[in-house]
Amino acid sequence: MADCLFCKIANGDIPTEFVYEDDEIVAFKDINPQAPVHILLIPREHIESADDISKENSYLIGRIFEVANKVAKEHNLEQGYRIVNNCKEHGGQTVNHIHFHLLAGRHMLWPPG
């Protein structure tokens, strides 16, 4: 998608320091962190939201969780972390490119806070 913020980041059109990148997935620090560690994980392929996961692209979601595990280990998050995905406007999604928030570095409350 030409006007998608996260597609531009994934393609290198918007400079970002990746904490992880490969041919399918990139991870980078959130510009508005909600925890001491707040990393976004996205597929390079544009998938708008969880509602757009299909048989053809669902393997990317598994890859995101593999990368989250690797990033968590690299950041010494052995005490735990939270992974969050928001779906569409009422679910709190603000960028229409599927992404997962890896949050850590503080005790996570439930309900979220």
C-alpha cells in the first residue's frame, strides 16, 4: 500500500532503526512507548488487520511470534512480556497494517493499564 505508514517503514522509505529484520518481518521501537520495552512487530506484506488473515498469509503471524520470542530473549525479558494486537478502530488499531506490540519492563496489569 503506497500510503501505509508501516509499509513505508518496512520498505525503508521512512528511516527506522530495526531491532530485528528479515525478508518477511521487521521489529522496531514504538515512538510512543507504553512500557520500558515497547517494540512493534509487523509483516513486510500489507495485511490490514486480524480480519484479513487468510490461509495464504497466516504463516506470517506464526513468524511474528517466532520473532517476538527471539527479540524477547535478546532483550533479556525472562521475567515476562505481553503481546497485543488491536483489530480495527473500536479495537484500538490506529495504523491499518497488522502489527503486534511487545510490551515489557514493568508488571503488566489486567485489565490492561
